[in-house]
Amino acid sequence: MDMKELIKEITKSLVDNPEQIQVKEVDGDKTSVIELRVARTDFGKIIGKKGRTAQAIRTILSAASAKLGKRTILEILE
């Protein structure tokens, strides 16, 4: 499973409108950037209280990408 699919699967379980999830990956040599877009009504669910949910997703992503020897950054876009 690649990082893009991992983010999509985690996000699906958190939102009310999973069909509106958009995940785009911009790949570099050592770093990848994953852009995540969700429905406006689900934005708060992805961020969580004081950003805790977003930070937890980033922690999982960091651990998974470290295993592959890469650095992955998650950007949550409105």
C-alpha cells in the first residue's frame, strides 16, 4: 500500500462524505507531499480538537514513510 492509499483509507473512516475525498501526491527525490481535500463539512473532523486528529494522521504517515526511507508531508487543504 502506498502513502496515498493509506491516507485515503484513514480519512474514509473519519468523514461523513467519503466520496468527496481527494488525495494527490507530489513526488520528489527524498520527500513526497500529499495533498488532502475533503468536503467543507468534514474539514473539522479531519483536523480534530486542537489539531490532534491531523497530528495523529501525520504521525502514522511519518512512521510508514520512514520504513520506506522517505519523508512524507501531509497538507490538508480546504
